[in-house]
Amino acid sequence: PQGLWGGTFHHVGHALLRRYGSRIGISPSFTILDADDNSELLKSIMVEHGHGKKDDKYFPSVDVVENLISFAVNSVRPLPELIEEWIPKHVDATPELLRIAAAFEQKKRERNVVSFDDLLGFWLHILRTRPEVRENLGGKFDYILIDEYQDTNRLQGLIVEELARGAKNILVVGDDAQSIYAFRAATVENIMRFPEVFPGARTFRLVQNYRSTQSILDLANASITCNRRQFEKELRTVAGRGSKPELVGCASNHEEARFIVG
């Protein structure tokens, strides 16, 4: 089909920022920082502020600060809130950490570079502050399909809500019982709230399994009954009952690997 767009959130955000970034002061010739460059830039800023040394026991490391800033962007949570939650022993350093985060953003703008998080953050900013762009994109995408929706974060969820506002031409696929990436800011709330965000949405439960035996699915079904919030479902298979799952203790990864292949 002609005009089909496909890719990760970051891929699509990259393409849109090249096209519309000038509307919010981002030059279309920007460079994307890779992981190492992002860390090095932040480290240089921390050094300028008198921090960033490996033996500094009284201030968070570069890795911790970088993770805090990234998580705050992707979870759409205030940085001070995360500092208090993640590193309470450094809560007194909150003003300094906020200054470092602000200097980090300023330095990126001066150098015309963006991080992977910026590809999403600026995308949402454009949708919220430039209604003409949002309306243009709303007319461009006849249908929106998103896979693995349980692994999306709050920032991605807000982008989806803005893109599909009004048209309601959206289909998401996911499993609320397989949301395991909370440490990367993913939230199961995106898929749980979907019927509330898009009233009238229809739910199709895909319960037929072609990979596992029924004994394995019985264990899965029993374990997810403990989930306080869920889309209730009962998994079934055509593969027969099979043997009961067993819990096997292994002293090492090597021993585990030998058990699996043996």
C-alpha cells in the first residue's frame, strides 16, 4: 500500500521531528546522541558543576543522574518526586540536580543535538502546542495500529491519545498480564485505561494458544488471577495437556542451560 508508515515510536518521532521540529525551535539538521555521547555530555556538565567523580560519595553518579532524567521524561513524572523515591539519601541535592538537568537541556539545544528521549518528548510537545500539526497528522493517519501496548510508557501513551483524538481510528494489541518493563518506565495503565480514554472501544480477547500445553497454561491462568486489575481471560490450547510444569533449582546459569538442553 502507498503511504504506509511503520516503525518504533522513536523511528516515527524522528521522522516527524525532522519535518515539524522547526515549529518549536528545533533545527531539522539536528543530530541524535547515541548512548555514549549522551552520557559523556551529561558527565561534562556534572564536572562543570563540581560533580561526576567516581569517588564522590555525597552526590549521585552520572549513570544514576542519567537514568533519573530519562525516567522522568518517559514516565512524565517530576524529577524531584523520583529523586525522593529512588535516592532519598540524596534528596538534599535536589536543587543541584535540577540545575544539572536544566543545563543538560540547554547544552543540547546549543549544540543542536537531541537524545532518544527528546524524539518522544518533543513529539508530544508539538502535538500539544501546535494544533495545526496535530490536525494535519490526524488527517494523515487513516488508521493507527500499535503492537505490544502493555510495554509502552506514559509519554508514548499521551502521544497516542493526542494522535487519535477525535478520529478514534486506533487499534492496540497487547497483554496486560505480560507488562514486565516498569523499570524502563513502561506502564500497564496505558492498556488498562484504553477503554476509558476511548469510550466505546471494543475488546477482542485472543485466548487460543498454539505454543504451550494446557498444563502450562493452567499455571499461567492461576497466577494471573492474583492481578488486582486485568482483562479477564482463560487461555486454552490445541496442544494437549502435557506434563505438569516443575520448579527446578539450578546453582548457576551453566547448570540451568545444561538442564534445558538435556
